[in-house]
Amino acid sequence: MIYVENKELVIPGQILAEDECYPGRGTFKDNNRICSSLIGLVSLRNKKIRVIPLKSKYIPKKGDVVIGKISDVRFSMWDVDINSPYSGILSAFEALGRDKKDLNRVFDVGDVLFLRIIDVDEVKKAKLGLKGRGMGKFKGGIIVEISPTKVPRLIGKKGSMINMIKNKTNCKIVVGQNGLVWVKGNEDMEQLTREVIHVIEKEAHTSGLTNKIKNKLCLAIDGELPVDESEEEFIFEKPKLQNFKEEIEQEEREEAARLKKEQEEENDDKNNLYEVIEELKKNKEEENSSQSDDSEDDSNV
Amino acid sequence: MSELIREDGRKFDELRPIKIEAGVLERADGSAYLEVGGNKILVAVYGPRESYIRRLLEPNTGVIRCRYNMAPFSVDDRKRPGPDRRSSEISKITADALRPALMLESYPRSMVDVYIEVIEAEGGTRCAGITAASVALVDAGVPMRDIVVGCAAGKVSDEIVLDLSEVEDKEGQADVPIAIMPRTGEITLLQSDGNLTEEEFQKAIDLAMEGCMKVSELQKEALMKKYSVE
Amino acid sequence: MDVVPEITRESIRNLIINGKREDGRLLDEYRDISIETDVISKAEGSARVKIGGTQVLVGVKPQIGSPFPDTPDLGVLMTNCEMLPMADPTFEPGPPGEDSIELARVVDRGIRESELVDLDKLCIEEGKHVWMLFIDLHIIDNCGNLFDAAELAVMSALKSTKLPTATVVDEEVVLDEENLFELPVNNDVAMCTFVKIGGEMVLDPSLSEERVADARLNVGVTRDGKICAMQKGGAEPLTKDDLFAAVNIAVSKTKELVEYL
């Protein structure tokens, strides 16, 4: 017996089904009954019943890409706030290899980084790494915070939402699975992007959202509505971050070119340092990839 | 049962008017506002989050901490700000009442903070606080087995009645606040203050549980109202 | 633990230098303000004020007490502020800390120095019995600029305060709860708070603006344009020009603010 429909809003303790179903995430079994443990939306697929939470805190997971901010610099590592009940650490070795440096001259408190979780220990502390393209310190832009459960909606099916926003606003956007989003572009476009990201967060469980956001952006940017296109389906599946890869590679090429140019123009200390880090990161990557690495860096979640 | 009419015109099994609203604060992870009779209660939830009070944390699950506080202006004679013995006890039993419903195993070494502010008090604030706190916990996205709900029954003029007002609490012979997990009917809070026979006690529990079930529906409505679309 | 990201600091600063803000306001523009009075029936005066997402609750409770020896014929006002842990993840439970006490004192100064409450009308028997008004500020949601919200809330609560008539019969104070009188409030005061970011003085700072600000300035102004309370806060200095510019805006903005009262 199934008591709920797909996409129905349910609350903790609510009985979703009796027998015939398997309990998935966001549910628990009470004798033969499956109940919701969260406020969220039902996802029914192949007799598996899950509840997708409306809100939740980010729990670090190995392999996730996250945006973190340096909260402390220690002797051989950085403490990183990853917008979670659990903090992350980035070891000097991960960032610099065997090179000895003053850590706060590399990343300082308040710096915001794009990182990958390489491991999560038994107390849920996240061990962070910079292995992967596009990883490292952000320069400029703004940080927007959303509930981590809304990240898949912000990205959209095959990146439909995020790519549409990028195209319309001409902003670079990087989404961390911990609910932090980095946006960089024209000052006004950054703010507009912040605004629509918050609309997406608020209305994530409504249908036809991509078109709504598109209309909003078109009105704000072009002053007119776009030509009508088909409605988009509601998304439950965790999208792959595949679409990030090209984007990030492109960004990195641009960034490298820009840095090089800047460096030629003025031999600024900071830039030097940044280059050094980039260099080190690349070296490290090469090192890693030559060790016949197990996975493609950015391809999967 | 008699046709007793109470000082405020209610029948013996009638609740005071209740209003519950979920998600009323910006900063808190979850929040709720509740009015029942003359009570006004505001609850905020933060967490699961890191805590500096390491000794309170547990290695295999998250923990809950409650703070019940009465505003100085919530009662007739101004209350001195800060905790007293009564509010410390209520804080403790509130945490105890909510804990059985929490499923914090996936958040080891974390803390959920529940802040209950009594803005105005008119009898039955501990039950109202628990009821509001549960809604705020759901609003915060905290995983739970059930939405705990509180309600009191008591004895006034030798009658067992539901949901005592301030006057009834003062003049009555007994007050039995309880909290339950409505799906299973399990009791997570029980206090009893006053004189009851065994039969009266049973009657009081039955009545309070009925009251809880009614309030439970209002909790659900408040959450549905906040989050359902169109 | 709560470190402001460097890029957030930069972006807010850059916006402000260009005369813009994250929420699209002008540099001298308030967020939406709403005031409700008589929100707590057990308090003799009360108000709830919202400025944007910031929410403050005030209750006024009277007690009969003895006057201070140097002012035997004047009532007493006491302002207390609780920055409740519910209002902000960084607020901790416990007795009021420095910030909380500063807030209460700055707000109190605005009320006291503008002499808007006729304290002599709060005297019941000279040298023996006076009304003491406890003004309790409850900060319930902190989205920036608690000062201005608190001042509006205290002001509104005082204006809604009604006290029982008190007479002295056989050395005893007798209260007549049937005959209430309105607290005599003969002026209005409002506070305008600025933060300095990127060399600009920004009115009604949001939380993120507060967090990246170099300095803060509170200016309390009465309805008739008199500056009655000021306070400078924050780590960096202010220039004379900053002050004069802020005061100039505060004097004109107060005219708008007191309309809410």
C-alpha cells in the first residue's frame, strides 16, 4: 500500500507506505511501515521510496567538490570552513607538495577556495585537496549561499539551469556541493545572478522554474521576454557535474592567460606567488596523472 | 461527563484557540511562532552545528540542547532576565521530550540548539514550547521519527479538564502536562503536579493525549501551509 | 570561526564605491520598516519593529520604587537589552555582553537626553515613591542595524505605555487599574546608524555590510532636529567630514523615521 504520490510534500513521522516498497534516504522503517524522517518531497521510483529534503546541512562526502573559506592557518595545514557542521583541513602537502613555505603567504584567512574532498575521517572531518582543474583560490566575484539540497536544482538537468544563467548573464559560476556558489562577472550581473539563485532556492520545488528564471533574466537584461520554449521537467536526479569541466578548463585557460599578461606588465609579488601555486598544482597533477590515476578529476560527483 | 462550563467559557475537553506559524525568522535554521490562549512563544533552532562545548558532544550521534527563557515582560510582575531554577528544569525536560524523536545518527559530534522564548505567558508554556520547538526542528530540516506535541490536562473544581489556562492552573487541584509522539502514542514528557486519584490520572492522560492529537494536526497544517505550493 | 571572505569584503566595497549596494538600495536608503504596538498584553507598553529581516521586541513594565536621592521627584527609566541566542548563530546565551550593554545604553541615551518622557509626572510621592519603568529589549532576529530598530521599538513601546493611576493612602501606594493614564511622551526621537565602507558613509547597514565595515556611527535625532545621542564604534577612525555628512543625512532622515511612530 502506498499512501503518497510522487513529489508530494511530506513531514517527519508521516506514513508513506506499507510493505511493497523499499525505504530509501529520508525514510525509516517502523515495523512494516515506511515513514518520512524529513520535511521534503517524495521520490517514488521502482518501488523505492525516498524523501528529498527541503533543507539540510551539508555532510562532507568523499569526492564532492566544495567551496570553502580559510578560517585558520596552522603550522602545516589550513582549517577550512566548508559550510557544514564539520570543518575541513587542507594540508600543506596537498597544496604545496614537499615545498616549504609560509602557509599564510599562500592562502590566508578569508580566502575562498574551490576544493575537492579527498577523504572523510571517522569524526567527519573532511580532508581537502586541490587536485583537479579549476581548483584553488577564487579571485574576485561574490559568494552566494543556498541550502545544499537545492544544488541539483540550481544546476538543472544536464546543467540546463546553470548554463542558461551563465549564458544570459555572462558570469562565471562555480557551484560547490556544500551550497556555496561563486559568481564572477559584471558587477550588476553578479547581483542579478545572486537574486535569481535565491529565487531558485526558494522555488526549487515548483515546476517550470527554468523558464520562469529565463523570463526573469531576459526581462532584466534585454527588457523583453524570450521566444517561448518547452516547459522543463522537475528534477530529482543528482546531476553530474560534467558540464563544469569544459567551463572550468576554459576559465583556467583564460585565467592563466590573464595572469601571464599581468605578470608581464608588472612583476607583482602576489601574482608571482599565485603563479607558483598554479605551477605547483600543475606539477602535482602531472605527478598524479602519471601514477595512472583511478578517476577523471572533474567528471563525476 | 458534566456540562461544566469553565471560567473562560470552554467545555472540559476544549483547547484554547491556537495559532501556529512555521519559518518566522531569517537567521535561524528553523523557527516557529505559536499562540495558544494568551501564550505567545517563539522558537528558533540552529544546527546540527559544530559546538565548542566538547564535553556535551557524542561520538556516534548529534545531541540536542534546549534553552527555555521567559521574557521579562511576559508575566504580570516583571521577571528578572536570565535563567532561574524553573526555567532550567523546563529546559532539561524539553530536551528530554524532543530527544526520542530525533534521528541525528548521521550527524555525530554535532549539536542542535533549540531556543524557546516565552514572549507572553498564560499557563501551559512548557507544552506550548515543546509543540513550537518540534515545528521549528522540522523547519530546520532536522531528521525526526515524529513531530512531538505537548498538551496538558488537569483537575479544576473536581473535574478533569483539558489545557489549563493560567487562572485554572493557579486555582486548580492538579496539572498534568505531557508530550507524545503522535504516530505511536508514546509519551516523551510527563509531569504531574497536584492531587489525583488513579482513575482521575488515567482520565487526565487520555484527555491530554486527545488534546495532543488535535494540536498535532495544527502543527502539520502550519508546516504544509509554509511549504506547499499553490 | 565566522570569518568574512575576502572577496565578499571586496565586492561590497566595490559596489559601495560605485554608489550601489547588494540589495539594490541607495547609500542613504532604509530597508522596509514596520512597527506594531501593543503586541504583549501583559506588558504596559510594547512594540515589535522590523527593519528588513531585523526584528526587535520591546516590553515596558512598571514597578513602584524609591527615587534616586539626587532626583527625589523624578521617575526612573531602566533600559536593558538581551541579544537572544535565537537572533544570530554567534550570539551566546548568558548575561548581556559588551555589545548588548552598549546597544542598551546608546538607545537609552537617545530617550534620556531628548527628555521626551516627563519623569516628574512619574513621581508618586516626592522622595518616597516613584514609577520605575523597565524597558526590556529583546533582539529576536539580527539582520543588521539593531540600533535603529531598537530605538524605534523603545520609542513606540513608550508611546503605547499606559500606567495605572497611583495615589498614596496612609503611606501606602494604591493603584487604580481602572483608571489608566498614558505615559507622557512629549517628543520623538529616532536613530540613524551608518557604517563606513570604502570611504563612504552607508545608512542602515545590512548584516554583511556591518561585517565588512571599518567603523560605525549612531546618530540620535529628535523630531525637531536636535542631535541628542551619538556613538562611534568599530575599529577604524572617522574623519570630521564623515561625521558632518552623516549628521546631515540623519537630521533629514529622522523626519521620515518619526512618521512611523
